[in-house]
Amino acid sequence: MSIQIVAGARIAKYRWGPGNKPDPQYKNASKGIHRLDYASLWGKIGTILTEGGSGAGGIRIDIQSPPADGSVNLQLQLNGVQATTTQGTTVAHVLIAASLGTYGGAESLPQQTYILSQVKNAFFQSLNSGNTYSVNGTA
């Protein structure tokens, strides 16, 4: 198994400065990341989970439109806040190579578990740094 987590560009209009991760948003973001499961990563465009409600302090993880290479485009966004010209609602962004979505069935549980752990790792790195992260390779 060879999976790489690669740092990318800064998230556009990232709203949190270094060391400034406010509660309850950060706590709810952490809970949401931990709740991810392998199957939900490969669903349809839209919200795949929420944590902390739909108002201020809550978060959601969305599948956005895929980039040209077919990767899964996941964004962790804040609920109950409005984007402005200088601050967006996305606080973590992960792209997952389409090749990592081919592990179906119970016989592939070890690969699914490993892939999911790397996606969560990338999400936490993105949440803490404000950069997009890509998860590439094969399991």
C-alpha cells in the first residue's frame, strides 16, 4: 500500500489565523472528521454529514463538484456564518484520488480502513494549516 498525503495551495479566503481555532467550530470539525466512513466518501455531490447543528458553531462536510482528474472534492464548511469578500466558510479541503475508491466489499476492509485513516489525517492537516491536501496512490 502506497498512499501519499500532499500539501497544496492555501484555501481561498481561509478565516482562521495560526493558533486561532475557535470552539465550538474546531471541536465540531474534529468530531465530524472522526465520524467519516469509507462509503460516504464516494457518494453524490452534497452534504455527507453535519456536526453541531445547522446554526453558528456547526459544521458540515460536503462533496463538491470533482476537478477534471475525477478526484473526490471534500470540503469542511462552517454553518451559520456568511462568506465575505475576505473570509470564506471552508476551513478544510481534501482531494482524494479516484483510484482509492475502488475497494468495495468486506474482503477490502483493510484497504478501506487504511484509506479512511489517511483521508482523516489529511483533513486534520488541512484544518490546522489552512491548505488543501491531496490523498493519492493505491491501497
